[in-house]
Amino acid sequence: MKNVYLFQPQNLTGHEGMVQAWLPYSVACIWAYVSQFKEITDNYNLEKVYATKEPIKTVVDTMNDPKIVGFSTFVWNQNYNLKMAEAIKKKYPNCTIIFGGPQVTYDYVKYKFIDTIIESEGEHLFKEFMDDHLSGSIKKIYSKQRIKDLALPSAYSTTIFDDLIAEYPELTWATTLETNRGCPYHCTFCDWGSVTNSKIYKIALEKLQFEIDWIKQSRVVTLVNLADANFGILKERDLEIAKMLRTMVDDGPVGFIDISYTKSYNTYLHDIVRILDQPTGFTVSFQSNNQDTLDAIKRKNLNEKDLMKLLSYAEDQHVTHEQEYILGLPLETKDSWYEGMTNLLQHGQHKVFDVFLCSLLPNTELASPESRAKYGIQSTFTPELNSVGPRNREDITEYSEIINQTNTLPQKELIDCFLFSIIIMHSHCTGYTFVTSRLAEKIYNISYKDFYQELERLLYQDETFSKHLNYIRNLLVEIFATGMIKDPNFKEEGRFDYLSYKFFYKNKNRLYQLAAEAVENLYGLDVKDDLVKVQSNYIFDMSKSDDFEFESIYNIDDFVLNKTKYKVETKMNKMEFMQLWKLGSGDFHRLHQKKKLVNNITNNTKTIKLTLVNAN
Ligand code: B12
Ligand code: SF4
């Protein structure tokens, strides 16, 4: 028997004291496929699978005569895999090293310790390689091949996952499910398992049911990522799947299912979103609101009207929704970014959005030399972003390549855009300037763009806020120049936006004042005290944690001028708040997601539900 080892080392993640690891889905897929063949099981034995980054020396020293070692390689484990492979080859020169996964390019043939690489989906090609290995003559490259018939054995039918769960009882686990493969779009920044711009092939629902049942009975899988690129695109079928997935939350330990939704609208999406109702809700990746950029990256989005329909439905159903954007894409300008961000508010999306700096992934059109030249793309390799680096057991640095400027967005302006998004996320989406800006828009005809640009100006003039914003600015300058950040605070939080959650809450009273001042500056009338009163009562404050009443010249139900009396109830008590305050900023952020920092406000007749999405 020849011993096989498979590596799909992932970063450990987790929050609130729990450590979570990812089950190595990709290598389990390829092993499930090959192990159905007698010639493989008669000759090869899967000795061990590694899903975490264990110390290289310990792993190499404890290996038992490896004959094949396979590495599943992504941007977050490339350097670890290369170092591990080199060390294994050195000690066991007769073993065959094979690399696969999205990060692998033809360039990998340059590594002497790698015997062969597989591009694209791996099940059939891995079998071809194993057959060749058995007969003694392997190829250097097993080239791209699309699998049309996805009647493949389930990754969950192997014992790989059970063995890992037993080996690491201290961990909870995240896992992956697939219901189809392929994506009809071809966004130039994406490398969705090398199956973009291609037909969608379905996976049988019986297989999915088997996997869902496995997850439910496992009791330790708390997070599921659906690998589908466009969930909802297959209408009735995806609605059926949504019901099946929902049972993992209702009858199992899964707290969260991470899903990428379709970019084309259909009415089934309404029910899908309602049924799934996940903590981060209904996430739509928009990437940009600038049409030139969308054309340049070949991106199709839900049109605005359909998006608004969906968001207002999600709002009615109390389903959280979120939009994601990428900063640094071709043809984005400072003006188009500011316009895009504030249009979002104008269109009624006040709740949550997330902004990522743009990664350049190997195997993508955006990363090609032609596209770099055409759009003047400059980049930095950094371990600090996209959580490619931290919290590994083996400290080997991984890098992601981040765009730091383009020919339409010089670096300083790119940083301005990033900070402008931070300002909106941390003042508007958290609620601290939501009431003020909404009243300004509805009553005083001040657009969100004017309001937030004025607020931005005032924040940079304010001693406390400018210090904070310039601190983030300098971190970005530092990261773009050197790839590294020295400040341990950043390393602890791991994300730029997390740095601001506690800061903005701590300084919310000053923020209320500055927001009201922005309205006064733009409108020319003295309305500051009234605005500050109504805005501040909207947000939980330790000093006012009991119920109280107040009167305002504003009716914040309809956002009109109309003297109204309100009763305020807070959703938290002081003790609960103090406990949560002690947690990291990432966890504090969850208070916003749960809307716990927004008070319940009622007038004489009804609860004021401050509709965060309006379809007007
Ligand atoms: C689940 C997932 C995640 C999860 C889990 C990540 C993890 N640690 O495991 C989460 C949500 C955390 C995540 C985050 C990120 N992700 Co992600 N994610 C995925 C997703 C949706 C599914 C992966 C999957 O299981 N696919 C299904 C399996 C079957 O496909 P596969 O992995 O490609 O494997 C097949 C082949 O590649 C091949 N193969 C794979 N390994 C091997 C090994 C051998 C030996 C052989 C022979 C063959 C082989 O055979 C397999 C079966 O056909 C993919 C997109 C996609 N649909 O693939 C993106 C993807 C993997 N993510 C990607 C990226 C960029 C990220 C982020 C960096 C995004 C960001 N900007 O922050 C972060 C960083 C994460 C981190 N630090 O861990 C990229 C990776 C590109 C790259 N070159 O590495 C992908 C491809 C999406 C994209 N945008 O293009 N991600
Ligand atoms: S729609 Fe999503 S998966 Fe498809 S190419 Fe675009 S980013 Fe990639």
C-alpha cells in the first residue's frame, strides 16, 4: 500500500472565545471521487489529511513513508504549502508532490519540488494522475477540464471530516456545501474556482440532503458556506434548496449560512431571502455603483429598481440585508465613489454595507499585464488584509496583492474614498447620524451627498475625529508603502473598519453636534438643538438606560416638521452593555447588526419603526 497525504490548511477563525476551523472540503471531494475505484483503494491508503497549519517540522517528522502528497492551494495558504512541500520532498525525495486549487498557475512548474499540477476542477484529473502514478509515468500538468456530470460522490461520505472532528475536540467547524458549479458571468477580478463564464451544472438534491443530514448530526459545524456563485438563479430549485438549508439552522447547530446571491432578479428570491433569514441577512455584492467601472470589470448587477424591491421586502420581513463593494476597481473615480455611496442612501439602503480593498488574484483577467497597463493598476503585496495572515498555528506569512491606485484613482483619493465609506458606515449605518441626515434630506432638501461631504469636512476639522481618521489614513499609507502595519491595535482587530466601532460610539455625542452643525451650515438656520435632541434619543446611552419621554419639533415617523411626544425604551441594561463593551470591536459590531444600540421609540399612538429601507 502506498501512503497518500492531503493538505488543505486553513486559517483558524472565530469570535467570542470560540476557535473555528474549516473542514477541508476540496481535498475531500477529490478523495471521495478516486476512492470509489478498486485500483485506487487496493493500492493507496489515505494516511492523513491536514486542515490546519501545523508546524512543518512536526508534520514532516511524523510522516509515514509518503508516496503522494497533494496540496490544495489558495491565496491564504500558498506559502505554507510551498514550504511544507519543499520540506517533505527534501526528506522523502521519492514521493510525488501534486498541487491543485485556485491559486495554482502554470508558473508553479518552476518549483523543483513540485512534480505535477492540476488546473481547474480536480476529481477526474486527480483520478487520471493516480492512474498514471500507478503505472509509473505522470504528466507535469493535468490541464483544464470542465466536469459536466456532477454525479460525484460526496465529500461527506469519506471519513475525512469525522476523523478531523475527533482529532480536534476543542474546535468548532465551518464547512462548505455546493448545489451547483459554474457561473454565467465573467467578472474580471474573480477566479471562482476557474469555472466562471460557463454553464451552470447542477448537483443532485439527494446528495445535498445527505450532506445536510451529516451536518445536522455532526453537532459541531456552526457555519456553512454555500459555494454556489449565484444562489437563487435556479428559481424553484433554489427555493427548494433554501427550505432544505433552513433545517440546518432550525434542527442543527448551524448558526449561520453564508451565501452569494444571484445578480439577476426573480420573484423566488423574496421567499428564499425570507426562509433563510440569516444574521448577516441577504448580501448582495454590488462591487461598484459606477457604470463605467461595471462595464470595465464585465459585471452585471441587479438593477436598482429590482434591488429596491428586494430590500424593502427584506425590511418588511425583518431580514437583515447588506451590500458589498470593492474599492480600487478600474475607472472608479473619487467622484463616482462618493456619488455611489451616497446614492445608496438616497435610494433607501441605510443599513449595512461593506467595503473591501481590491485583491488581484492570479488566473484573473484583472491581474493580467494588459489590464494592469490599461488601467494604471499599482499594487502592494500585504499579509495584513483579507485575513490571509493572522491566527495560524504555523507562522508563515501569506500575502494578498491589493490595488493601491489606478489611473483614475490616485492613492490619496483612494484613501479619501475608503475613509468616506468608513464615515458613512460608522455614523449613518450605525444610526448615530441616521435621524439627522434623514431629516435633513426630507425636510431641508439637503442631499445625502452634500450632508456627508459637509460632515466629512467638519470631522477633519475636529481634533478628536481628525486624529482618528488620520490614524487610519496613515495605516493605509503605511500598508501601501511597505505592505506592513506596525501598530499592534490593528493586528488585534484585523480589519480597518473594526477600529472605528468603539471610537464612534464613544464619541457619539460630539458626532450628533457635528451632524447638526452640518445641517445648519448647509441650510442656514439654527436647528441644532432640536436635531441633537431627537438624534441622541434614538441611540442607547448608559446615562439614560431607563425609559424616558421627550418632545420634539420633528415627527420622525414621517420625517416631517410636526411637534410630537415620544416615549423611549432601551433594548439593553447597563450590565449587559458593560459586558459587551469589554469584548473586541468585532463583537461590539454585532450589537449594531442586532440593532441593540437603537432605542425603541413610540409616540402616543404607535411604535415608530424607523424604516431603514424605503422604496421611494
Ligand atoms: C468557501 C469559500 C471561502 C470561505 C472559506 C475559506 C477557507 N478558509 O476555507 C470564506 C468565506 C472564509 C472565504 C474567504 C475568502 N475567500 Co473564499 N471562497 C470560498 C468559495 C465560495 C468556495 C470554495 C470551495 O469549497 N469550492 C468548491 C470546491 C469543490 O472547489 P475548489 O476549492 O476550487 O476545489 C476544486 C479544484 O480547485 C481542485 N482542487 C482544489 N484543491 C485541490 C488539491 C489537489 C491536490 C488537486 C489535485 C485538486 C484540487 O479540485 C477541487 C474539486 O473540483 C470559493 C469560490 C468557489 N465557489 O470555489 C471562494 C474563493 C476560494 N475565495 C477566494 C478568496 C479570494 C477569498 C478571500 C481572500 C476574499 C477576501 N477578499 O477577503 C477570503 C480569505 C479567506 C481566508 N483567509 O481564509 C478566492 C480564492 C482565489 C485564490 N486564488 O485563492 C475564491 C476562488 C473566490 C474568488 N473570489 O475568486 N472563502
Ligand atoms: S458573478 Fe460572482 S462568481 Fe460569477 S464571475 Fe462575477 S464575482 Fe465571480
